[in-house]
Amino acid sequence: MQIIAFFFISWATIFILLVTTFLPIACAIITILTFAFSEKSHRLRNFITYNVSAIIFMVLFSLFYTCGMILGEKESSYRFAQITPEYNIISVDYKPFKIEGKHNIDYVDSIAVADSFLFGHSCDRYFYLSLQNDSLQYDSVFSNLNLPEHYTQEDLMDAESYYSKNNTAESSSPSRWKQIRIPLLLSTIITFILSFLLKAFIGKIENIVRGIIKLFKGRKGNN
């Protein structure tokens, strides 16, 4: 029930957002183009068809976008910064940072790089990695690491700040176009088909109404 409620709330929110922002603009453009390029006998039919089609499109797009948001697989957001040619610090889907290279160090919450030393804090313990010989040391006490005495805990920088300062390498995240392209394609195709059916239906109703009006005028003239 919670998933169903979340689905309808999400769909309604997206639909209302589209209606309040894009529908007035779409209807204004449709109206101008209809009266500018449609034959006089077809203006009413085209005006109703295209404006209703715009609403149908927004209903379908918000529906498909919500389904994709809930059921679709989320594309990973990959953040990457190079520490040295052999080591990188990365985060996938904004999860804790980790160091990858000849040694992999997970859950890195703070880091420092100085000279040939790479050290930091991970999983309730400190680590020290020599960038010269790739030796790795862990210890729960920072002072026990085999570092020169002038390096202290104050030299450590939290991983998020280190990434922000050094993310010169290319990172990637899901683009808005990738998120909307399938809902946009499906909505366009279905709306295109429904618009033809709607136009034919309105045309039949219009012919029936005109026939009734013509018949009524004919009887009135005879009287």
C-alpha cells in the first residue's frame, strides 16, 4: 500500500507540475498554429484534438516517468579523483569513499597525501601507505604509524573535501536526458496514435452535430 500511495503521489506531483508550467505555453502555441494554418472548416476539430492531445501527453509522460523512477534501475553516480597514477579515490552512488590501486582501502573518511606518504582514517583505524614501496600499515593509534614526526592528525582532510579539491579527473552522473528519453518516446508515440483516433471521433461527432443543425434549419425553413 505504501508503494501504491507513493506512486500516485509522485505521479500527481509530476503531472501538476507539468500542467502548471508547460500546459499553458503548449495550449497557447497550439491555438496560434491551429488558427494560422488550419482550414476554417477544420479549426474547431483541430483545436480540440491538439489541446486534448497535449493533456494526454502530459498524463502519459508523468505516468511513465514515475514508473521509471520507481521500477527502473538507478544509474550509478561515479565520483573519481586521482591521488597518484597508481591510486584513486572514488565514490559510487555517494556511498563512502574508497581508495583503489595496488591496495584497496574501503570506507575512507579522512585522507592526507604528503611527499611519498598516503595516510588517513578508515573503519575505526588509521592507515599508512608508502607510495614508494606500496607497504600498507593499519593501527588504531595514529602515533603508532611509521610516519615522520612532523605529520599529525591535523594534516588529515575529510574525504569529501579532498575529493572536492582534487576532482580534476572526469566524473559521471546520470543525465536528465537519459532519465526522460524513454518516457518521452513512449508518450509521444501513444499520443500520436491517440490523436488520430481522437480526431476521427471528433470529426464524426462534428458531422452528426452539423447534420442535426442542418436538419433543424431545414424543418424551420419549411415551417
